[in-house]
Amino acid sequence: MRLGRVIGKVWATVKDEQLDAVKLAIIEVIDEKGRASGTIFVAADTIGSRDGDIVFWVGGGEATRPFPDRNIPSDVTIVGLVDSLDL
């Protein structure tokens, strides 16, 4: 799992049928100190995140695990909300 900050939402009037009930968020990858890496993804949002939230996300084949049929077109999925980081 990796850390990211939600920087926006995606509103799509037309998208793949398998994503109809899935919210999409724009996340920027950050490190454990909150520094942005410059990498930005559109991610399936399973937790209902808001702008500015720090989240953890998974990619690749693991990105489909939160979904019952595991047959969605997603490479990145937000799977948790970070309350705090202790280093």
C-alpha cells in the first residue's frame, strides 16, 4: 500500500458499465512526510474520500480486490483513510 492525497474528483457522465456505482478520485502520491512526488492517478474510491484527505491505495491486480466481481477496469483503488502518521 502507498500513501496519497486526494486533490480532486472525477465527474463522468459516460463511463464503463462496471464503474457505474464507483466514485473516482484524483490522488497525488506522497511520501511518509507528506511530500508530493508529482505522480497523479485517477483512482476508484471505495471509502468516500474528500479533497485533502490522506489515503492509502493499492495498484495493479490488488486494485480489483475491494469489488465483489473483481472484474472492473481499475489499476488504482483507494482502500483506506489515514487518520495520523507516527514516524
